Amino acid sequence: MMAQTQASSQPRWEERFVSSVIQRCQVDNGLAARLRRADNPATEYQSWELLASLGVDLEKDYQRLPFVTIAAAIAKSKSDRNGVLTLGRAVAACYEDGRESSQAKARLRRLLACNDLPEACRILRSLFSLIDSKVGQPLDFVRLLKQLRRFSFEDARNRIKAQWAQEFYGQPAEAMAEGGGS
């Protein structure tokens, strides 16, 4: 029982990664600058030293792309902590009309139309820039990293898209089931 408690109290890889990137960006401006450029495929290699040091397999796109995408987003947002804002809610918050905005719906539909991880990461780059400029709170980078790490698997990809749509259009299904939706 003690081993279970210790294992569950240990932060997961995604949590350790996000907190490490946030901390390192705060103390190393050069690293932060390299990570901000990492969302461009031509300069992505500038993040590889950090990714490799944190245990990311650089040779496998499905492993590397989620981490490089989130690291670049953290560096660009200059976040000092992991946020609680989900991606779907953040997209809606970018527009005055929220989820009623045709522009917000178009952005969401474009993300939901992604059929593979590289495409999703490419679309997310522009969404992150929009979110940073319009929304005053940080994203839940840990949740998003977990979602992107599973996005390459078709059955998980559809669930993740459904999560993003649920976040955008209304209360998360868990909150509604617990009586939190009204």
C-alpha cells in the first residue's frame, strides 16, 4: 500500500516536463529564445538538447512533436506556472462572442479536422499565438501534452477531439455527470 501511495504522489512525466520547461525558461533567456523558435520545423532542432535531457526520443515524431510543441508554447507564453484553462475554453475565450463566434467555431473546426499529429501541432501553433494575445491566463499545458502524446492513436484521437469540442461548447461531461452542469 505504501508503494502505491508513493507512486501516485510522484509527478507524471508530463508534469515534470512542463514544470522543468517553465523553470528553465525563467532562469535561462537563451534557452527560452531557442524554445520560442522550436515551433518552426526549420529551427526545431534548437530544442533538442533540452528534449533529450528530459528523456524525449528525438527520432520518433510521435514522441518528439508533442513535447516540442508544448515547450515552444510555454516559452512564447512566458508562463510562470501551468494553468487550468483547457484548449477548447481558450479558443472560445479569444472572441468577444465566445463559443457563438463564427470565427471561434471555424478555428475549432479546423483543429477538429486534423487527421494526424504533425497537422494538429501545426494548427496549434497559430492557436497558441492567438490565445496568448487574447486570453489573460495560461493553458493547462500538462493536460494538452497528455492529449497530444495520445493523438497519434486513432481511437484516442477521436476522444481528444471530442474533449476539445466539449470544452468549447459547454461543460465537460464529468462536471455535468456530477451535477455541475446547468
